[in-house]
Amino acid sequence: MIGRLYTVVIDCPDPGELAGFYEKLLSLSRQEDTGDFVVLQNAEGAPVVAFQRVDDFRAPRWTDSARPQQMHIDVMVADLDTAEPQVLALGATLLDGSDKPIGYRVYEDPSAIPSA
């Protein structure tokens, strides 16, 4: 083993806002918050995901090869139909082309704001 995964860092325009979305979605809590960098931890206190401010952030666009997804997070839920309205209420957007019948749905998080 060369190393171990410490955390995943997500570039975004507003770390506090996006961290708030994932805090609620994944039941995590803030371990660190400098304004430009936020770290969320799990119940055991281990860092799970971090968010860093990028001033020239360009959000990916679903199915647009000119602006492809840069990463994605798989989140498991017990019931998709129960989870969906909760995720939408947090600010996520269900993406066109998300294939509901086969057991998954694709959402963009609130950082995927339109940019020039």
C-alpha cells in the first residue's frame, strides 16, 4: 500500500453552502470551516469530504462532453421514491436522462450553477 484515502475534496464556488447540502444529505458534521475550505466528518470524527473555494469554477453539465462531470458521489438509499423529494428539498436537481426504472437517479448538487 502506498497510501490511504484521507478525504475527497470538491472544488466549488461557495464551500459553506455546498457543505451544508452534503451535511444534511449524508448526516455529516463540520470538522473545519475557514470560509474558503470546509471539512465534513462522519460520526466517528474521520474526515469524509472537503470543499474548497474556486473563484473561476465552471460547473459540469450532464451529458455535455464540452463540460463533463469532474467527479460523482454514489449515495445509497433504502427507497428512491422516499429519498427523492428530500434530496430535491435540499437543493439538488434531477437531471434529464436519469434512468429511474433501473434503480438509480442522477442529481446535480447546488454548486452546478450556470456559468458563462
